[in-house]
Amino acid sequence: MAGISGKKRALRERLESDIREEMETKRETWRKQIEVEREDFSRSLQRRAGHRSIEIARRMLKDYANSELAGHVAEVFIEQLHNLDDDMRQKLSCAALRTGDPALVESGDKLQSTARRNVTRAIHDCVSRDVDVTYREDDDIVMGLRLTIGNTDRLHPGDKVRRTGRLNDLPCRSCTVPP
């Protein structure tokens, strides 16, 4: 009887130990899943709050914006183009010539024809006279303009020109840019 009782006790202890380990494993899995869900929820909440903030700002700007403000934004953008250094102008010109794509100017709201003409003239003066310029609205732009040439560069008023490796790798010395 003592041997059977010892076996029962050992079996019971082993089963209890197995159950504790299984419960701990499930508890750890559950804790990890809750952490992942909490992080996903937090990211989602941040994204929604960011989108909501942008939407509020966009509505306020639309309520208070007028053609004078849009014209001023275009003027600042044109000034940014004229202030580009020669090396950057050369790279933009090369990108325009190599891709053959039109320059794309995007804005949060439709630009007036006068502003479009002035921006187009500035692109022709600063980048290339041979590049076509197209315009479109982008809801992600709260205020300002974005210039894309050959899908490699974007320029916003107040920003430095952001370059991708593709544009930096262009052999612009061998590129012939019209005066």
C-alpha cells in the first residue's frame, strides 16, 4: 500500500506540475496577445487622432483661406524654386529630361489660373523649359504645394529638397540641359 500511495502522490505531483506549466504557458501566450492588441489599438488610435487633427486643420484653413493665401503659398513655393542651388537645379533638370514625364504640382486645393501660370513659369525658368507641368489636388496636403519630377524629388515650401538614391546617382555631368 505504501508503494501505491507513493506512486499516486508522484503521479498527482507530476500532473499538478504539468497543469501549472500549461497554465503558465497559456497565461504567457494570453499576456503577449493582449500586449499585441494593446499596441495595435494604440497605433490605430494615434493614426485616427492624427487624421482627425489634420481634418480639423484642413477645415479651418478652408474656412479662413482665400485666393490671397493660396497666391502667397504659390509665391513662397516659387521663391523656394528660385533659391535652389545650381547643383540641385541641374539634378532636377536631368531628372526631367531623362524621364520625359511631366512635372507634377500637387496642392490641397485647386490653384487659381494665375498661380498656376506663375508656378509653371518658375519651373520652366528653374528646371527646364521643355518639361510639361500638370496640376492636381491631393487631400493629404493641408497647405502648400508639392513638386514631383520623374517620381524622384518632392519640394514643399519650407522644406529642403528630399532626394532619393536614384536622383543622386544620376550622372548629371553628361546630361545636356537646355539653357
